[in-house]
Amino acid sequence: MSCSYAAEVIERVVSFHGHRCPGLAIGIRAAEYASREFPETSAADLVCVTETDMCGVDAIQYLTGCTFGKGNLIHRDYGKMAFSFFDRSSNRGIRLTLNNYRQDGGHEEMSGLMAKSIEGTLSREEQARLELLRRQSQTRIMELPLETLFAKQTVDGTRPRPARIMQSLTCSACNEKTMETRTRRLAGRTYCIPCFEQIEQKR
């Protein structure tokens, strides 16, 4: 079994993101899983809660229509390779977590080489090896059955609330308008978060 998206669709996702990588492939397959689970759900009713900010989130935005601007893409910074999808119209949801899809030790080798790449200490041979491992990883991700790649949980009854338009308040320090739910109160004054943090540190 392999990814059900047409090659031209995948190329558009790559173009949107800017490059190919295993992370993007994970996002493509997560979006594929969501489309299979919620085939009749409109783009307005589908919500994604992502627990990572990795490359795959771009694929999810492109393929599902879940975006920050529409309020149906929510980032929870838990550092987990996990994606939850909800249908607001039915209150049904699933949570996908990435399984260990590599059994050959390639992940550890690739992680070590990527760390050296970030440090700028890769040799030419190591760079070629890293590129090969990344291509192999992408291919495996795109070819594995979805049930092998991800573990699925049902999460009924926990859909995120729709985005709301909130009142804007003026920060007492910088005079910039700030959504009221993102303001802080100190000594009877209202502050935006950056100004609050600066003032609070000086106290």
C-alpha cells in the first residue's frame, strides 16, 4: 500500500513547503488518514490540533484546509508527533500518534548525522549518507499502511471550541491594541504579554 494522493498533488505540497523531507511525508500521511476518517466533513468543520510545529504541519494545512487564520488549526506545543482531527458537526475526533516505523537502526544514524549537519561538521561522505537515509525514510513513510505508521485513538466529546472575535484592549505601556484574552493585569493596569513580562521582571 502507498499514499493515495496523486503525484501532482504531492508535488504541490512540496512546492508549498519548500523541500522534501521525512517530516513533510508524515504530515501528508496524517492528512490522508484524516481525509479517510472524515470524507464528508467540510473544510469549515474539520479541525486539526497539532502537538508539534514540524514540517508536516504545512502538508496538513495544504491538504485539509485547516489553517491558523480560520481558527481550525491549533498548535499545542507538547513536542509530540501527534495530530488530532475533529469534525465539529458530529463532535467526533481521532488522535494520531506516530509509531516507530523504522526497525533497522536508521533513525538513530540519521539523527546523529543531522546533529553533525547542524554543527557544520559533516564530511562529504556523511552528507551523502544523510541524504540517502532521508530519501529512504521518506519512501518508507509514503509506502507504509496508515495503520502501521500511526496509532489511532478515538477522542469523542473533546472538540476545540470555534474561534471567537474578542475585544481589543490598549496596552498601558506600548499603547498597542491587544486581544483581551492575551492581556495581563498588574497594579490596576492592562498590559500586553511582552510589556507585562518586561515590567514584572523589574519589580
